[in-house]
Amino acid sequence: MKKILVIEDNNLIRETVLELLAAHGFEVVGAENGQVGIQLAAEIPDLILSDVMMPELDGFEVFAAVRSHPATASIPFIFMTGSEMEKVLELKADGYLKKPCSVKEMLQAIATQLEKPTVANPQPQKVQDNSAPSNLSLRARKQKSRFEIASVCWQ
């Protein structure tokens, strides 16, 4: 069972995402802010899903901390944001979800990252290196029926 760390300061959003992912067969752990998220990342989840705008430490600071340690540097990291998209795209995160997003989009972004081969000895990435192309939208642009989960992906 794959373990996903969800870092989100909004209790309703965090609990909804945790329930959704658990219902789809994932082991889930929630963190109410970036500081707690960094502590829980030390348990080496299979993927981190993080909000950007949070108290304590924001998502960018969490990303930098996770990428700076060899033990956590290769954990796939997906940002969830509604307002900081330009900065998210500049970073070498593994993916992003623009709030609001659908359940299908969230699960597809997670599946894409979990299906990637893992690196045995990852090298920490420079967070400020903007030379590589970003992993852009995983959104399905022409979905005929789309179930929006505003409470999941909306701040």
C-alpha cells in the first residue's frame, strides 16, 4: 500500500483529501502545517501532496527542505495551489494541481508520479535552478463530465 503525506492547513480540505485517498486504497498521513509536514516527511512517504499557502512554513519552504535531504530528495512532490501557480511552475516539483481540481485529476497526478521508476541514490536538487522545463498540467482539458470537489481543492 502506497503512503501519501497530505500537507494542508485547511482542516476540511485536509480531512476530505485524506478520506478520498484512503477510499482509493492509499495509506494516508495528514499534516496541518509545513513544520509538521517536514517532520512527517522523515517517515519517507511514497508521495507528498502539499498546499502552498500555509502558516509556520509554506509549501515552497517544505519543498526546499524535502529536496535538500538525501533521504527525502526523491519523494515525488505535488503542489496544490489556487494562487501561486507561476512560482510553482518555476520549481522542479514533480507536479501540481490547480485548485479547484477534480478527484480524477488528483488521482491521475498521483498515479503518474507513483508509476515513475525510483532512483536508488538520489542527489538533492537545487531548488532555485529554473533551467529545466517544468512538469506542466496533468489536467484533462476536454472532460465531458467533471465532478468538481470544491471542498477538496478550494481554499
